[in-house]
Amino acid sequence: MATAKSTSYPRLATLLTLGVSAVVLCTILSALLLVDHFAKNYAQKEAEQRLQQVAWQMRDSLDQVMQKSVSDVQLLSQLNEVKDGKDPADVRRILDHLQHNFSDYAWIGLADPEGKVLASTKGMLEGQDVSKRPWFIEGKKALYAGDYHPALLLQKLLPYSIDPWRFVDVSIPVYNSEGKLRGVLGVHLSWSWTRNLVQNILAPADKQYAAEIMVAREDGTVLLGPLKMEESKISPNSLMLSRSGKSGVTEEVWEGPQKYLTAYTMSGQARNYPALQWSILVRQPKDVAMAGLYNLQREIMISGAILCIVLALLASLLARLMSSSLTKLSTFMEQRTQNRDSQAEQPLFPVVVHGFHEAQLLSTTIAGMLEKEEQYLTKIERSNQNLEATVIERTREIELKASQLENALQEQRVVQNRLQAITDNLPCIITFMDRQERYLFVNAFVTTEFGIKPEYLLGRTLREVVGDEFYKAHAPHVQAVLAGERVSFEGEGKLNRRTYYYQSVYVPAYDDAGQVTGFYAMSFDIADRKRVEMMMNEFVSMVSHELRTPLTSINGSLRLVAAGVAGQVPDKAQELITVAMRNGDRLLHLINDILDLEKIASGKMEFNFQLSQIGPMIQDAISANKSYADQYDVSIKWHEAYSELMVNVDRHRVGQVLANLLSNAIKFSHKGGEVEVTVEMNLTRQRVKVIVTDHGCGIPLNFHNKIFQKFSQVDGSNTRKKGGTGLGLNICKTIIEKMEGSIGFTSTVDVGSQFFFELPLAGTTSSAASVIEAS
């Protein structure tokens, strides 16, 4: 064990001193920062409130002067001397009196309706034409307040001024007692009154606070402010804020690096008189506004530093007093560690250390721990004696487990090689692909079939191997199996100028959580089967054509004999002829079905599409099956609603479907039963639905998924009794789907069945349209 040095770690007294000093320092700093934060907020809010008050005071003063000017011109326009006075001297005397009482009116005048000045203060501009001036043009219409502008006509007539003359106009139409326009009364308010306002508002605080008041138009032109900025354009953020009609204070940079606090508001927001909306901005350098805060911060920092030093000294003294008892314990522990390494005699432990309760409790606890330590050391020495034997025994067990594991791995490799050999020798291609459609396993039959080594496919995706065009046909099946469905399909493809016919089965693979991780794919070569099917189809087609011609002649001859063309036929012979005719019809129907199947398989079934009403096709099918229904004592009821709906179909093929559905319904109805034909329409999907309903024996539930398959029959004995080949519904399904329709059914055993098909709606006649609207 390494000897612990007394100087390796700092003493408790040092740590306590540093800890208490740090706590004191953090507390004082937190208090200082908190005081500084609130003082800063208070100082800034006070400065902002002071600037806001100045802005409001300036705004209110501007609004008051404008309101007074509007009131003055309104009052003047109502005086009889102004409205009806004939002598210009009388009008001039009233105008001079108003100018004397309010010296900021630089000029007041009355012009006649043509724009000639009749009377004005001090006779200035009398006789002049002012018809082109905006105050006259707008004042002739209604009460008008004109914005800040330079003096054009009065510049040379008014007394000399250091600042160029600038005016704000107020004008109003004057009507005489008879209600006729007497003229326009106009007042030119000198802009110098705004400078007086600024001096009165800022006089007490201008030098102390360095505040500046600015008045600006909407376009940013400064009408009043520092001389270097007047009649120039500005675009501070405060100007944009004031144009929104709000009041407030913002912090921004005007020119250079200096920051300003800027109060903003807008005049002329009262709407009871024409008002001019000017932006009033009051800015003050931020360092000037916050000067008091900076002085307070310095005083707080100095006081805090002194307080921190005093408290740190007190904390050092207190820490040394608190740690004296623990120092005794640490000294004992150092001596004990040094003596253990040197095998010297151990010092006696001070059982009781006085000072405070925790130190006394700690010394007692350490004494107990030392006693237990001696006991544990004795036990450890005994355990070490048995440890070597235990290690040897466990080593033997590990070697045995390793040998067993190696044998298991060897058996697993044997099983894996056996499975690989089985799959390699199966006459089909077996692969496994992950969710990214990447080949992870391929058996050797792919080399036999295509001359490609399995290593060529491993790691590549299905799209990379088969190409984009071939992949399009497989993509729906891949998506289905990755969704958890088992997929089986047939197809064909070309490789190396050879056409391949195949049947593929996709089986999903799952992990322990039930998630699809990939899929197994098995592909079988069915070229031989396809060739047999093609030969069989050709044979069936040839035989069917060869049978239909003589059979048609036989049926025709039987009908002629039954009709008495060859003479009177005995009753017994008549019955035999009838049986022969019926079975001849069944045989001819079977041959027609087989020929249709052959056309469907070869893709040669032709369709002659044309616009047709659904009603006549249904009526023709009912008429054709009337005699058949009479044989079974079954009636056919047709609900003729929507019979004029138009569909674009092959009339002959639709008739073939209707005839098949009607003959099936008649054949499986009870004696004396009824078959119903109804037509429905789906306006949302724009489709017409034809329904054939019977009340017969129904179709068992376990046969529902086979009803449209080839040669499918619910019950062989029942079918033989009723007749039929099991081909009709499969042909009907193909015909309807070729015409972009769908076919289906519902059935309940011993209740009956409903077979229906839907076709796209092509159009309606006027009468059919009225039926639709009524529904």
C-alpha cells in the first residue's frame, strides 16, 4: 500500500475556509447582481417614462395649437362681417385683431371664389391670385389642414428671419347669409411656434439630460429637430413604430455607435377635426439616461468588495475552530497508515475526540470500523488459501463448456451445409431478401436456370438484378409480402433472347416481435405446363368449332320436325324430340362457353362499345328467358326505375351476362317463385347497378370465394339435376371487368341470392335526368 502524504490533499480547515468564503462571495455577488438588475430596470423605466412624458407633452401641444387654429377659422367664417361684409377694411380689421392676439398666425386672408385675395392681415397679398395654392383649392371644398411647406408668395413680404419661413395652413369655405359661397378663409400658421414649444418643454432639462425632440412626416422628412437633420429624411425603427399609431419607448442606434432611448408617438389622432399626423420622436443618449445607475453600480461594487473581505476573514477563523477536532482524527489516520507500511507498532486510537457532537460520533464509529477491519483481514487470509483451488476447478469447467460449444457449432455447420445442399438440388430458385429487397440467400439452382452464380446476386437489390421494366410487374407483389401477405402469382419474362414462364411464391419472414424482416421467394419454371395448356386450348377450340356446326344443323332439323314440317309427329316422338332439343341447346351453350373461355385466354374476345340505354337490354334478356322461366314455373318481375340511364358497353355481351344471371336465378328458384330485376344508381361514383334477386336455396358460406372460378359448382348432384357447366359466372366476371365494371353477390342459405354488376354511367336522357333530380 502506498504511503499517504500529509500534503497530498488540502486540509479540512482550508476547504472549509474556501467553501465558506465561496458561499459568502456567491451570496454577495448574487445580491449585488439582483440589486443591479432591479436598479437597472428601475432606472431604465424611469428614463423611458420621462422621455415618454416629453413626447406626449409635445404631441398634446401640437394637437392643441392645430385644434385652436381650426376653431379660429371656423369662428371667423361665421362672423357676419366676414360672411356679408362689403368693405374689405372691416374684414381686415378683424383679421388683424386675431393676428395680434395670436402672433404665430403669420398671415390670415379671405379670397373670393375665383382666388383673388379680398382682405388680409396688414394688406399683404391683397389683389393677388391664389387660386393655384393648395389651401385655396382644398379649402373651397371643405375644412382643410395643410402640411408643413415653405413660403412662396409671402417670403419677401414677411419680416426677415434667421430661419426660413415655413407654414402650416388651415382653410375653410365661407358662405354668406343666403348660402352662397363668399370665398375661402385661410390661415398660415408660422412653423416657429413649434420651436417655442420645444424650448418651453425642454428648457428645464435640456442641458442636464441632452434630450432632443423631433417632428417628422410620414415619409421620414424631419420638420423640426437638430439643425443638421431638419428637412432631411430619417428611417429609425421608432419612426415606423409611431406610424402604427402606438406610443412607447425603444432602444436604437441613430448615427455612429452611440445608443439612444427614443420615445415615440403620433399627433393628429383625434378625428373630430382635420388633423396632421406627425411622428413625434424624443431621443436621449442611453449613457446619459443611465448615468445615475452607473454611479450607483460603482458604490455597490466597492461596498460589496469590503463586505466580502470582512466575511472571508471571519469564515477563516470559524473554519479553523470547527475543524480542530477533525484534525486530530486525520493525524491519527496518517500515523496509522505510515506505521502499517513500515510494520511499526500502531498508535492508540483516541476513542473520544472533544469539540462537537459530530466529531465525537465520528471517532466512535471509526474505532468500531477498525475493529471490524481486523476481523475482515483475518477472514481474507483464510479465503486466499482456498482461492487457488477454486480457480483451478472453475478453469476445468470453462474448458469443458468451451469443448461442448465447439461441438454444437460443428453440428450447426453440418445442419447448415445439409440444408444448403437440399435447397441447391431443388428444381426451383429459392432466395431470401430483406426489407430493402436485397438478396441475402440464393440457392445454386439459379446457376442451372440462368447461368448466374449466387455470389453475383448476394448484396444486390431485386431492381438492380431484373431491371426497371421487369421490376414494375413484381413491385405490387413485393409490397404485399412486406405488408405480411403470402403472395402467389404467374408471369413471363425474357432473358438472353429466351422467354421464361414462371410461377412465384412469396412468403413473409417475421422476427420475435412479429415484425416483417424480409421474405422468402420461390420461383418454378412452368414453361412445359404453359405449352400443354396452349395445346389443350387449341384442341378445345378446334373441337368446339367442329362440334358447333353440325350441332347447329341438328338443332335446326329437330325444330323443323317439332314444328310439323315433315308431317304430323306422334306425341311420344314429340316428347323425345323436345328432350333432344333441350339437350342440344345445353350442349350448344356449353360449346359457346368453351369458345368464350378460349377467346378470353388468348385475348381475342372482341367488344363493340356503343351508347345504350340499360332498360332495353334488360327487357331483351327477360324476353329471351321467359320460356325458360315458364318451364320452372317462375315469374320475372322488373322494377323499371332508371331504365333510361345510358352506358357505353357492348350490348351483346351485357345481354349475355344478364341472360346468365337470369337463367341461374330461375334455375335455383323454388317452383312458383319470383325473380326480381332492379336498377340502382350511385351519383357519387357515377355508376349504374343492375341487381338480379332470387328466393331459392342460396349459396353455402364456404363456397363464396370459389363462385367465380372456372368449372365451380356448389353441389355436383344438385348441378346435374339443375344443369350447368360452372363456366358462366367466370365468363360474366371477365366480360364486366373488360367494360370497366365490377360484379359481386350476396347470399344466405335457404333465403336466396342477389347477383349484381356495376357499369360506369355514360349519360342520361332528359327524363332520366328528371328522375335523378327527384331522387
